[in-house]
Amino acid sequence: QVQLVESGGGLVQAGGSLRLSCAASGRTFSSLAMGWFRQAPGKEREFVAGTTWSGESTSYSDSVKGRFTISRDNAKNTVYLQMNSLKPEDTAVYHCAARTQRITVVVVSTIWYNYWGQGTQVTVSS
């Protein structure tokens, strides 16, 4: 089992920044592929960013590319999502997700990940 706890969400004005954190426990963090997803009211959960177990490969959705950065600190068992130049359309509950699999590509499908955090709310005001 893997437990994931997100933090760092909040209310920010458009153009501002936030850094989300996801702390993992229960399994060797370095063996986890990690992803960030978000879900806005009335919409399906969508992929935002992901990183492989090694951190060598990352991937971003087109809507956040160039503004968000995913990173991981294996010593702290934590993955981060640095979000810059935030827009009102970034408003959503952000979830981190994990799967114990050492693959070399980032998977963007929600059904591939088998561990999920409860989420943290990000609200961007215009």
C-alpha cells in the first residue's frame, strides 16, 4: 500500500504561483511512477504532469506546458508541482497519483495509477 498526502493548495490571483507537494509513504518512493491530475467541477479528472520512477522523464499536458514543473525528491519521499503564471482555468482539485512500476515513459491515463491522494484545492481568481 501507498499513502499519498497533498498540500500547498490555496487561493491565488491570476498570474501568481503555488507549489504543491505530495508526500508518499508505505513503499519505496524511488520505485514509484508519480503523476499530478486535476478535476474541476463538472469535468472529468485530467492529466497535468507526470514523472517516471527515476525522474529522468517528465511529461505535461499542453494546457500547462511551460508554466508548471514537476519534480521529485527521493530523499524526502515527495513529489512537487511548481505552478507559475496561474490562470482562472487552472482552478480545480489537484490530486497526486502513484504506481509501483519502473517504466521509462510517463503514463497519462488515470486508470493506470492505482494509488491516489485526497486532493488539494487550487483556486485562481481573475
